[in-house]
Amino acid sequence: MPKNFILILLISTLDTFAQNKTVVALDYDTSDPIPYIFLFCGDKKLGETDEYGAIEISSLKCEYFTFRYVGFHTIRLSSETLSKIDTLNFFRDYTKLSMKNSKYRPHKKIQNDRISFEKHGFKYIYLYDEKDHSLELRIDNVH
């Protein structure tokens, strides 16, 4: 009986450990880490990146994660996509605010409502949503 208990404890510990994920947030233009980006699962705040732009995510049990930071496009991604990456590129949003009106201009890399590039054998595709100026990250294998 004690051997079964130890085996179950070991399996549940490994399962919990395997779900921890560390991601570093980087400014796409400068490659600098971005501290204090908020991470959400739905409306629930899960945490924020540290002063080095890193955040440890203890559970990937969320349909979509959302990263938010003033001055950058909000990024949404699925748990499957999050499990494939260790860095997340953020793109500055160029919102110009004035007393009379606000004018929105998306990041210069957004072409045809998307940003795409290859890195570490994956194709990163950020899909732009005009309604809320957010980006949804999808990752494909490079063929």
C-alpha cells in the first residue's frame, strides 16, 4: 500500500511540475525585457512579469491567456501556443492622445492585419484585431 501511495504522489508532483512555464516578455523593437506586464486568464489576474520581464505560470489550464501592458498591444494566446514558447514579443501601439481626440496607429510591422516572422523553427503569426487593437498569437511549425 505505501508503494502505491508514493507512486501516486510522485506522478501528481511530476504533473504539477510539468505544467509550470516561464515566459520572458520582450520589446520587439529593442529586444529589451518588459517588466510588470499583467497576465490574465479571462478576468482573473494571474500575476505580472518581474523586473527582468519573466513570469512563471503555474498552470496552463486556461483556454486563452491575455498579456496587457500600457503602450503595447494586448496579446492573447491559447495554452497550447503558450506551451511552445519561452519568449513573447510585444509590439508598441502608437496611440496619439490629445485634448480634442485620440488617433490610433498600430505598430508599423502590422501588414494586412498581421505580423509574422520565423524564429527557432516556428512561424509566429500575430493576428491584429481592429476592434480592440489586440494581437492574437498563433504558432506553426516551419515546413
